[in-house]
Amino acid sequence: MNPQHHYAGLTPQQVVHSRAKHGVNVLTPPPATPLWKQFLEKFRDPLIIILLIAGVLSVAISIYEYNGLHQGAEVFFEPVGIFVAIFLATGLSFYFETQADKEFSVLNQVSDDEPVEVIRSGNHTQIAKRDVVVGDVVRIGIGCEIPADGDLLLSTQLSVDESTLTGEPLCHKTTNPAQFDSKATYPSNRVLRGTKVMEGHALMQVTAVGDATENGKVYKAAQIDNSVKTPLNEQLDWLGKWVSRLSCSIGIAIVVARIMMYLVQYDFSFANVDPLAFTAYILQTLMIAMTLVVVSVPEGLPMAVTLSLAYSMRRMLKTNNLVRRMHACETMGATTIICTDKTGTLTQNRMSVEEACFYRGGEADKPIIDADEILLNSSDLSNEIKENIALNTTASLDFSNPTYPSVLGNPTEGALLLWLHNKGIDYETLREQARVVEELPFTTERKFMATIVESVLMPGKRMLYVKGAPEIVYALCASTSGTPPQAEVYAQLTQYQQRAMRTLAFACKDVTDTPSLSQHLTTSASQLRFLGIAAIADPVRKEVPESIKECLKAGINVKIVTGDTAETAKEIGRQVGLWTDKDTGKNIINGPEFAALTDTQLDAVVMDIKIISRARPMDKRRLVEALQRKNQVVAVTGDGTNDAPALKAAHVGLSMGDGTSVAKEASDITIIDNSFRSICKAVMWGRSLYQNIQRFLLFQLTVNVTACMLVLCGALMGTETPLTVTQMLWINLIMDTFAAMALASLPPSEAVMSDPPRNRNAFIINRPMLAEIVGVGGFFFALLITLLYIFEHADIQQLTDLLHLQLGAHNPVTPYELTLLFTIFVMTHFFYLFNARAFQTQRSALHLKGCNGLVFISTLIFVTQVCMVELPGVQRFFNVVSLKLIDWVIIVVGSSFVLWIRELWSLLRRTK
């Protein structure tokens, strides 16, 4: 092991020069597919192909009518309208997908902003990974993703996962030439961008950044995975197939009905039928049927889901939830159990030494107590304690702000360094002057760290320092003369742990001219001298108790999995409101006991467990798998490399903003502020998102029922279709694209947190929805088909004529009457959009706070409908004529009763 040199790193001027020469530490993605190719992809959709065929057929019919039947140029308006509708539909789909791609690109770039610890101008500090330059001295430790290619300057038991490049999951790295592996793919003293530190720590000097790294040479743009089939997607796929089959059946029925009605005019005598006119009629009928199929097929569902997810992702970021995988938004709403760690999620992760109990010279009868009221001078601390804290550690302090230095690395070790610093002890000088001979890094299995150093404060001595879990460290000292009695030490530990403080014990030994570190910790363990205990406090976050209460109210159980002792874990559980006086031993278990359970035994007790103390790395994953066997939807929080298996196994993995890269990569959502409140917000967004999709589905299927039945029955009543192709395409645009935009942008409702978690296997169309689809759709159909019958048997010049109605013989429906029918269809569904927005909310449909998207889109629909009917240049596209003002007033006021009747009904229900 080389001496612990002082590395000054680069100066600001050298950083600028290096960046100008070697570039930035960002990978350049491969060329994106040109936008025109992405746009043309939209025309491969089978439904769009059907529309294109319909458009071509319509052009052929119009040419025949213009040339053969010598009709006016207005016959071309319908095919033009079809193609306008096609390009509008494909254009909107293209726009929203490109917007979603931009969202994903932003999320994919977030790793470039992850913090990296470097040494610059002699100071340890943090910079974004993208700002690392060639020549930087970078500190890497367990869980770190290596930010660039570089050569090792110093290393301590360093092992790296190079599987992303070579397939090797564990490669030993060293600066000792005698230990170099000649068969290794890359030199043993070189580390590479994108690989991960699995054990040990090191200092490296960057030799290549960005595209010049080995990772950059083989880089392929990695998109966020949004291909996961969630239960929601599976339900929507099934629903889409079912509706498609039904609509195709209706389309066939329309073709048969229209042909029958046509032949009735000629008493089914084909001798009297004009072949060309009949052919044109058949083509028009096929076009109507195909268009109705297009209208009926819920092609807006995927877009509604995508829009809802994209909108939720963007808005969730404002609540400190960075969604990395789209499906996590929806799945979070179905969560029934949250498995959380303690530090940084329930607590502030701002460690500080609250008290310490050290012993002078190893004499048990002379303890030194350090508390807030009794601050020791540096002279009161033994040299062994100073060196143990300063040298037997992997943490550092960033003095960029000298008044409030920040911790880099392990927060518990950082708290000890801050404690030394506050006592005027310069740990950096001790670290630079001492020579580290050998080091055994801390692991969750070993639960202690050990280092052999050539002492600075005790010249000529070689010292072994141990720091770790008190029961482990004390066991290494138990037979040493002068070790305090076990009862005394454990009583002090219990006192600290009952106050929810983390405890660390310290021991040392003079190992001058003796064997290696590993031998000291086995054969000569009884010679370690117990130095004392430090109690480190990490206060509970202020918002956590209320957030835990909110989760429990929402039917979500919370389980704490921590490496702390049972006493500490229970106290934290009590402070956050999870552990109550009613809880007993069946609600808490420690790691060894948990591991000893068989799967059958675990399945029998897993729902009762609230806390797992002294948990080991795989305990959390096994807990997740056991809960999933009980049909629970599990979300897991974690910030360490050891949490990655559980994060991967969970339905939703939630990593912490200051967690390791490995944890973030394994997770679906990153909680930027580490706050449990943000997790509650994610649940609220997930539940609200699901409701928004249900509301869109309610609106779309209600329109489907009305449109399909109206066109089918209209075909049975006469030869003219009540809705033209272009009119149906406009209705399709309203119920698919515009409704998706409006309902997907609705804000979340805190009221959903009062409901229990939804059944993840339940069908998305529940009974209240089905009743409303059939009831409201049936009512709209009955209203419109009645009006159609009246228009066929009475001469209606304006709607006031209905007051003195006289039915007569069957007559062709006039363009004015068809325009009335079309406008009434649109306006009744316009007002029903507000009803769908308020479905099952117990709120007024006019409660529009935060619904700016809905207000804008509904206004757009209304204005467009008026322009479509009243503007001469547009009328011919949609086969409509101008309406009288009195008719507009009657239609708007009459259609609004759709809204007022719902409001009255809701008011009556709320007053019961």
C-alpha cells in the first residue's frame, strides 16, 4: 500500500483547458430517426390504412359524380374532409409521441447530473458527472458508478462489476503490479466508465471522458423502458379487441341494412337498378361502415394512457418524484404495502454525534462522557480515538463552505469527522501524514471496518483500529484485560438505542511487527482493546408521522426494514406512528430469525411483521417476494447497493435522491428529496391517473354507443345516413384526441387517499361505469333517433316548430335538419364531458380548479363546432348549413340540461 499522498487535483484554469481539449463527459447518442420517417410510421396503423382506402374510394366516387353525373365541385369536399381528418389524426398522434420522447430524453440524461466526489484545488468537493474532465482526481467507493475511464492512484480491496462491458461481474483492481491479472480484459489498475464498485474504495485519475471512454465506444442510446405490460395495459388491450369486434359486427349490419333499404325502393328487382348508381351507393355504404368501425375502435385509449402517464411524470417531478419508467406511475396507485428503510427516508440522514462514552487508557472505571452539556477538549480524547475516527473511515468533508462543511460519503462516518472537526482536530492532516498499511472495508455481513496504520500521534507504532456494530466489536475485545463489564456496556447501549440513536463501538491494538490484518481479527482477536461507544442521532423527518398516518388511512401498510437494533427500530417506529402499544413480539423480527424461517413459515407471519431489525441485504428482497406471494402490490424504498435486489423485485422500486447509482438504476422512481411525503404524493398521483383513464373510457364508450346505434338504426330507417363520414370523423376527433387531452390533464385529488387500494386484477370498467355507459348512451341514442324520426316525418324549419308538431308521410331529411341532428349530437356530448370529469368524485362538475386543460379544450370544441357550421368555406367539408340563432340558443340551453340534471342528482345524493 502506498503512503496516503496529498492530491491537490486540478485548478479551475486546468479544468477549463482540459474540457476544451478533451470535451465533456457526456455520451453522444446515435442519430435519431428523422421526423419525416417517424411521421410516415403513423400511416402503417391498420385503422389509418382503412381510412386511406375509404378516402381513395371517396375520391373515385366524387370523380364519377363530377364527370359522369355532371354534379358540382362540392362532391369533392367529402374526400378532402376525409384526408384532412387523416392528417389531423396522424399529426396529433405524431406530435404527442415526439413530446413524450422529449420527456424520456430528459429523464435519460439525469444520470449525467449525478454527483461525483473529486479533489480540486486541494479540497474534496462534489460536481456533476458531466463536469468531470481528463486529469480529475475522483474518489470512488462501494455502490458508486465510475464516471469516466481512469487509472488508479490508490486502492483498498477494490472490486468492480465490469459486466456491462466484459460480462465479468467481479474484477479485482489494484495499484500493486505484483497483483495484476495478465489475463484480464482491461488492466488491473484501470477502471472504466459505467462499471460499478462492488467492494472497497479508491482514488483514480481520469484519462478519458465521454465518447472517448470504452463505454462510449460501444454506446447505444438506452431509452426508458415503457414496454412493460401492466394489468392496466392488458385490460385496455382486451377491451380494445372486444369493442373492435363489436364495432365490426355493427359495420357489417350497417352494410346489410343499407343494401336492403336501397333494394326496397325497387321491390328487390335488380332490372330496375342503375348499376353505376348502385355501385356508387355500395362504395359509399362500405365507406360509412369502415368509418364507423374507425369511430368505434378505441384507438384513443393508448394515447390517453400515454398522455396521462407523460403528464403525471412531468407533474410528479414537481413533487420530487423522478419517474424513470412509465408504468410505475399507474402501478404506484395500486400499492398495498410499502417496505421502507429508516435512514434518509424516515429520518433526516443528518447524522451528528449526540453523546460518546469513551474510556481512558482502557480503564473501565474511568469513563469519559461527552454530551451536549459536556464538550471535551481535543486533549481529553486519546490518540487512539482520534486516529481511529480520522483514519479508519472512507468519508470526507467538503470545506467549500468553511462555516458549514458537508459530508461526502457515509453519513455516519461523516458525523464522526464533523465531531473531530468541531473539537479543533484536523483529520485531513492526520490522514495525509499516516501510512495506511492494510484495510478491511465495512460490509453489511461483517458489520465492522478495520485498518492498520503507521501511527502519526504515536511515532514508531503500528496500530490496528476497528470500528463497527457494538456487539461485534465488543466480542472481539471480550477477553481483554481492562475491557468494561458486558452488563455496563450493554446497559449504555440500551439507553442510547431506546432514544433511537445509532451506536458505534471502537477498539484498537498495537500490532507492531506482527502478521497481517486478517490474522489479527481471528487468532489474536482477544488482544483488542475496547475504547468506547459513540451515539449518533438522526432525527425523524417532521413530515413522516403525518405521511405514515396518511398511508395507513389509505389502506397501505408500512414495514420498516433496517440494519439497526430492535430497540432503535421500535423507537423510530413509535415516533413515526407505526409502532403502537398494541404491537407485540409477533410484529417485529430480527434478521437472523427472519432468515431461519422457511417460506411456508414466512408466508404465515409476513403480514403481521411491521419491523425487521438487523436486516441483511437479501432480507428485504425475500420480504418482497413473500408479500407478492400473498397477492400484495409492493413498493420498496432503498438507497444502497444492497437494496438493488429488492428494488428490482418490487412492483415499484423507489430509490433515494442521494442513493447509490446501483440503487437508482434498479428503481422505477427516484425520490429526489428522500422524503416519505413524496412517496405519498406518488401514490396519490397513481390513483388519480387510474381514475382519469376511467373517466376518458367512460366518455369514449358513451359516445361509441350513441354513434354506433344512431348510424345503425338510421340505416334501417332510410337510405340516407344521419351522420356523414366527415361528421363521424370530427366526432371521433372529439372523443379520442380532445377527450384524451382534456381528461388526461386533470389534477390529482387528495380524496383518493381516503379510499382503499384498488384490486389490481379488477376490470377497469366497474359496475357504476357500465351502468352510466348503457344508461346515458341509451338516453342520447333515444333522443337523437326520436329527432331523426321526426325530421323524416315533419318539415322542421327551426326547433320551435316542435311546439306545434304534425307528423306526416316519410320525407327525405333536409340538410338543415341533418345539421341540427349533428350539432345536437356534438353539444350533448360536449356537456357530458364535464360530467365524465366529475364521475365518482363527489364534487360538482363545475369544480374546475386546476383544470385549465379541460377548460381550454372544451372551449376549443365549442368554438370549432360553431365555425364548422357557420363558416361558408368550411360548411361543405362537413355537409352542414348555417343554423338560425334561435336554434343555437335552444341547442346550447337544451343540451346543458345534461349537466344540470347531473348536478341536481349529485346534490340530492349529498344531502341524504
